[in-house]
Amino acid sequence: MSISGIMQLRQNFFIILLFFGMVLSGYVIILQSRTDVASVTPWSAPIIWEGTFDPILIDSIYKQHNLTIATTVFALGKYTRFVKDFLESAEQHYFVGFRVHYYLFTDQPESIPEVKMGENHNLTVRKVQSLNRWQDISMSRMGKLEKLIENELANKADYIFCLDIDTKFYGRWGVESLGRLVGVIHPWFFDAPRDRFTYERRPESQAYIPAGEGDFYYAGAAFGGLLEDVHQLTKTCREKLLIDAANSIEAVWQEESHLNKYFLLNKPSKLLSPEYMWRDINGKADQIKVIRFSNVAKNYAEVRPNP
Ligand SMILES: CC(=O)N[C@H]1[C@@H](OP(=O)(O)OP(=O)(O)OC[C@H]2O[C@@H](n3ccc(=O)[nH]c3=O)[C@H](O)[C@@H]2O)O[C@H](CO)[C@H](O)[C@@H]1O
Ligand SMILES: [Mn+2]
């Protein structure tokens, strides 16, 4: 056979290989799903797990939209020690390649370390008053977030995520997490029956959820969505926390209880699996293929201002 004949044969072979490759990868994308976990809620909202999305494809779709994701964290009292790891790990894994604006609320702006930000990632530090009880610090976030969205974020961001600071990123958290109203399934309860959920059970509280009701138990340490939807959420929770305070009752898990009540009445349009909120001290679970974001181990007695 002549040289050009061999070249032709080789070329044909590669074309056939390419064709089969495309067919095969097409199948892989279309068949991408999970059978060991629920990947959709009874109200038809997706639940995001590893294997339910194609990161390259979804990035390329969202790239066209030039979005900004506002991201809030609070570090008061001894919780400033968590800031460095949070920000450094976020810069490795959190919306890499997309616009992110972190808003960090602290009572000690002077002790916030310098962390090198990636392209299109910015940090704004805000001074807030210190509070004496950790419960008050945690609950007061709702009102501060409400005000931030109301007074500052319009035209500056598209989506917002509100996260705990005693946390660290270990894997990708990207545009697959974006949605109108987004909740994260709590790492203690993703596998538990509903009657074990630690909802507020006293009817006197605005966060009350009766036995037999409720869909999931959501983490207070991460939620998000479109500005308008998160504004409504934070406003409602702030109002309900105030009513409870006026009635001298504090929900069992503070604003997390109110968040769970809100999500019962206003279903999230997207849920994130506990890959997006694990705990360093938790053991492994078969369903968790990737840990993306996790609560770091902490000595409660040492870091909190009160028991
Ligand atoms: C995994 C998860 O869903 N965690 C929730 C849970 O316990 P946690 O044990 O995660 O609560 P926590 O001590 O981390 O407090 C929540 C957040 O408040 C801030 N903070 C708290 C104390 C302090 O001295 N300084 C300070 O800055 C900080 O941003 C912290 O991340 O319950 C809390 C309310 O009961 C919140 O709903 C948390 O989000
Ligand atoms: Mn926490």
C-alpha cells in the first residue's frame, strides 16, 4: 500500500474512533445520575449530589451570564480564628472563575488576616457590635443580612450565600448550587426519619413544626438564592425571632429552627446534599462521594463566649 493509502486509512480510523468517543461520552452525560440517593424532592426541586451534574458543561452555561455571588460570613469574638482557613480554602474551591464578593462582619476588623483573592474575588470587612451570647450572635445574622441586601446589594450581586465561618472548603462549590431559593440538607439528618428531626416542637414558638410535618432538616450554616428570595427569608426569620423574644421563648436551634419553618412553608427551589455541609468529625458515609464544605472541629467551651 502507498504512503498516502496508509495515511488515508489512519485518518479514517481516527474519525471512526472520534465518532465512537462522542457517542460514548454522550451516553455518559445523559446517563449521569444517582440511584443510591434521592436527587429530586417531592415538589420537583433538584437535590445536588456528585454525579448529578457535569461541572464543565454547567460552568460553560453560566459563564455567559456574568453573575456575581455575594457571600456573607460573621466572625465575632474568638471566631476570627476561623477566617484564614475559610477564605484560603474558599479561594481554592468556591466559584472559581466567577465573580464573588465576600462580606465579612466582625467586631475586630483589625484582626482579619490578609488573604490573597483570586481574579474577580473581593472582600469587604464590616464592623459590627460584639454581643455577649453566641445564640444572639448567630440569630442576629438574619437582621444584618436583611439590611445588607436591602441597602447595598441591589445591582451589585445576583445571588447570595450565607455561610458559617467555622468551616472549610475541601472540594468544588460552584454554579451547580445556584437557584432561586437554596437550602442545604443538614449532615446529621440526611439519613434520619422525620420524627428524629430537631425542629422546634413547642407550639408557643413561631418556629413550631408539629410531629408528622416537615420535608428535610436544613442546616442553618448555609443557605442562599436570589437576592429577593433571600431578603424575604431573612426578613421573615428576623420578624419571627423578634416575636419569640417578646414572648420569652428561644427556639431550640435558634435561627436554624426558624429557617426550617420558613423552608417548610416556602419550599426551596434547589437543595444541596450534605456534600455542601459536612462535619469534619463525622465518619464517612457511602452516599457522600465528595466533601465540598465542612464544619471544622471546635472546642465549644473554648471558642464560645457562653455555654
Ligand atoms: C451546621 C449548622 O447548621 N450549624 C448551625 C448550628 O450550630 P453551630 O455549632 O455551627 O453554631 P456556631 O457556633 O458555628 O455559630 C454560628 C455562627 O455564628 C457566628 N459566631 C458564633 C459565635 C461566636 O462567638 N462568634 C461568631 O462569630 C459564626 O459565624 C458561626 O459560624 O446552630 C446555630 C444556631 O443554633 C446555627 O444555625 C449554625 O449555623
Ligand atoms: Mn458553625
